[in-house]
Amino acid sequence: MTTRDAPRDVVRAACAEFGEDTVIDWCVAFLTEEISGEEAYGAALPKLVAITGAENPGGWKSPVDPVNYYWIRVWAVRAFLYVWRDDLVDVLREAAGDPAWRVQEHVAKITAQRELGQLVDVLLPLLDHELPRVRAAAVRAVGAAGEYEHADAVRRLADDPDQTVRAAVDRALTKLEDRLDRPVR
């Protein structure tokens, strides 16, 4: 059995070899589908290998079923947890509406990690997502980057059927209070 490097290490290695701007540009091209799924598993495969660390990202048989192309966008957006440039905010704003829930979840994670308040409003619809992990990621993003007026949207999930979401709500409201230095409950 072989072990794969952690995504952070893979992205950092790609940046060391090709440069941060180049890796970010590749990820943007994958995320926005400027490089199509077919191209990603064709001529652009070395770029995909660089950001995933795998010769066969996904481990699929060739040809790759187009239903799995969304993974390319997931891997691309995930890289922004480890490498950043300020112009990515607009890219993430668009990616928040991606049909793949894993992309949406990563946009919320990045928003929380980087405290990107300018993305909170586009993430509010994710508070109603069918998957608890996406709702929880959106709640954490609002807690990390939201403003006072966003507290009501988070508070209404205090009775969410999923315990992970409820716990995220409690932590997000506490974080909002601490960040904003005022009560939000």
C-alpha cells in the first residue's frame, strides 16, 4: 500500500516547482472549466497531476467518465486552502454556485479560513443545503466572516436536525459575538 502526500504538501510542492501564480492560474482554469474535463485528462493532465499529486487522480479507468469531471473542480478549489491570491474572491463568488456540493463546501471552508466577509452573502443559500456538512461549513463561514446582520440566518439553524450543524451554530454565534464585540443571540 502506498500513501499519498497530504493535499497541502502536494500544493506546496507544485508551487515550489512551478510558482504560486502558475498553480493558482491552473486551479482557476480547472475550477472555471476554462480547461475542460476532457482536456484535464488529456493535454492538461500534467497540471492536474501537479495539483493532486496522483498520476491517475480519482483512480478511474480510461477514458474517465464525464460524470466524474466535477472532481477536477473540487481538487482545484481545495488548493486555495493552501495557496492564495486576492483576485480569487471573484472566482470563489462564482464557485459558490457550483452544482457540486463539494465545491460549495470548499468555498465555505476557504471563506471561514481566510475570513472573506465579501463572500458571506453568496454563501447564505448554503445554510439551506440538503447536506448537513455543507450547512455546517456555511455556518462556520458566516461565524468567521459575517456581520451582525447575518446572525439571524445562523440562529435559525439552532434546531437543525443534525448535531454537527447545531454545534457549528453555537460556535459561530460565539465567534460572531467575539469578533464583533456585541451580543448576537
